[in-house]
Amino acid sequence: MPTITDLTVRDIRFPTSKTLDGSDAVNVDPDYSAAYVVLKTDGPKGLEGHGLTFTCGRGTEVVCAAVKALRYLVVGKKLEELTSGMASFWRSLTCESQIRWLGPEKGVLHLATGAIVNAVWDLWAKHEGKPVWRLLVDLTPEQLVNAIDFRYITDALTKEDALAILRANASTKQQRAAELMEKGYPAYTTSAGWLGYSDEKVRRLCREAIAQGWTHFKIKVGRDVADDIRRCRIIREEIGWERKLMTDANQYWDVGEAIAHMKLLAEFKPWWIEEPTSPDDVLGHAAVAQALAPYGIGVATGEHCQNRVVFKQLMQAKAIRFCQIDSCRLGGVNEVLSVYLMAKKFGVPVCPHAGGVGLCEYVQHLQMWDYCCVSASTQDRLVEYVDHLHEHFEDPVRMRNGHYLPPVQPGYSIQMKPASLNEYEFPSGKAWQ
């Protein structure tokens, strides 16, 4: 197997604040951005691992600095060293004796870890000639379990638990993989619901989405209850009552505010309220979930969930009805696998967060693996979709009738076009001049 000879990281930013794409109650003017990692190798020409971690603009340089601090743990390693001991490799990044103090396993350091770990999986999949989701499906239950660091979660999920889940679905996983190739995986759209959009734009985007086959719509809420009522009414007028509506407060409220605000929105029958309060407040989420259950409103959270430990507590406390893993907030594929397996054990469907540059490209792989190997179901499970910035990727997502079509090219679908990297690199790229 090849050796990793270098690691580079670039600060890539897209000026989405100009059109308010991605705007919500907290992130009012995001510039969708990424710390973009490339692992160079001595393998065949062009064999590289690409990975990124999503940010909202300012501060991306801080994530890039964290990536550079971890660089020495990767450069010089043979790919086989990493893939044969994935859990050990992951722990080497998260438990480096001095750098760990900056986390541990959270914040900027964990974002940097995710970029590097995802780049390794991209490299491994390219070396094997498979998309990441197929690589994961083709691994044995034992190989998958050996990629996971179970420290801090064995009170909720043991290796034996994980093996039992994976072995139960092993004999039929290839059948489900074939089904995905034919039907794709169901999704929901957030593209019509950004907080900064005008009423006219929201109506137009809803109508366009319905024409394209979308059945699930998410709207941003939080800053003003009267405005939220008006905007939810607009969405319902456009999508009707046979389609599902979800709401997302992006952590804007205190616990009591979340409960009071959502009771006022209950008439619009939201399927869930996403991030109703601080992402670290496990008991607060539990209180919201209990209060809103009689109204048929579930609680969803996860895009800012720091690590597998907080996810464990959210599930143990019955604080979430929907688990929303984020492919970059967690420490890459390895940690994500553990959360999917915990969710299976607790009976919580996973609906990944995918608003942001590259996140749709990432999470399609993870959710397809889940369907094949873990949940074996799409019931109450959807992948988020936003129609932004896919044109900058070599292997962008492909959609049909509100479904993700499975990636077929080797890798993690995250490699960006050289021209896009050059134009949007901050601060030297043409887009920032």
C-alpha cells in the first residue's frame, strides 16, 4: 500500500452571505467554507486522499492551524498501517498527550480531526476502487467494529452489541445495496426555508421543489414568533398538508422559550423541531421533548453535537426522537459509525445534517451504509439536501425525485475542482480580491 508523503490544508470560502444562502436564526450571514485537506502519497499518479471540515467563514484559519498541528501523526505512515488499526489511528489523533488539552474530542480540534480522518477514508476507498459507502458495506462486521473507539460509550454500546447488530444484517446487506442502486435514498430539502429569503422566493422555491418530486420541507425559525407563524403558513399554503414540514431553531431559544414557541407553531404540524436549545444541554432537550410529545412534535439535534459521548447521553435521556449526525463535527467516519450503532440500539432513526459545503457529498455515503448494514430501513429516515455549491466537486451528489442516487466513483465524493480551490481560497483567490 502507498505511503502518505505530505499533508496540505487550504482555507476555502464561498461568499454565500451575499445571497443569504444558509441563513438562520443564529448564522445570519454565513460564508460557506471549508478547511480542505489533501493527503499526498507515493502511490500511482493522482492517488490522493481529500477531506474537508465545514465552517461558516471567519475562523477557518483556526481550523487549518489545528490540522497542521496534527499533521505529524499522519505524514510518513503507510496506508496499511492506518487501515489495519483504524481505532488506534483515530485515538492517536484525539489523544495526543499535549494537543488533547485543546479539546478533548470537541471544538476546533475535533473539526480538524474529522477533516484528516475523512481524507484517510477517501484515500482508502480510492485505493480499493470503491465509493466509501461500498467500501463500508464490503467490510466485515469485525473490520467495522475494529475501526471504532468504544471508550466512554461501553455503558451504552459494547463491541459485542455492535457485532450483533452488524451480523444480524450481514446476509442481506448486498440485496439492500442493489435496491439503493435502483431507487436511491429519500431526502428532504432545506433550500426553500432559509431565514433571509423573501416570501416570494420561499413560495417560488417551494413550487419548484414540488415539481421536482420533493415531499419533505424544512424551514428555519426562531427569531420572531409572529414571523415564524407567517412563514410556516406560507409553506403550508404551498406544500399542502400531505407533505411533511420540519422546523429548525439553530439553538436560538432557552428551554422554556423553545416549548412556548413550538406550541404556537403546533397548528402547522411540524414533524420535528431541530436544535431547540443549546446543543450541550442534554436535560434541556429532554424537557423540550417531553413537553412537545403530546403535540406530535419530535426533537432532532446533532449538527453541533460534540462527540459520541453527548450523543450517548441524548439517547439515554430520551432527549431526541431523531439523531442528526454531522460528518465533520464528529471526528470523521470512525466516530460516526459508533453513533449509528448506538442509535440502532436505542431505536432512534438517523437523519444526517447536510447543510453546508460538501456535507451532502459526505453524508449520502454514511446513510447508505446505515441502510445496508445497520438500520435495514428507511422508515422515518431522510438525508438533508441543500442545492448549493455542488458544482465545485468532481463527483457531486446526484438527485432524482427527492432521492440521493448512490455514488459510483471511488472515494468520498469530496474532491473539489482545482479551479474552484484556486478561485475561492482565502484571501488570495479571485473571489476575494
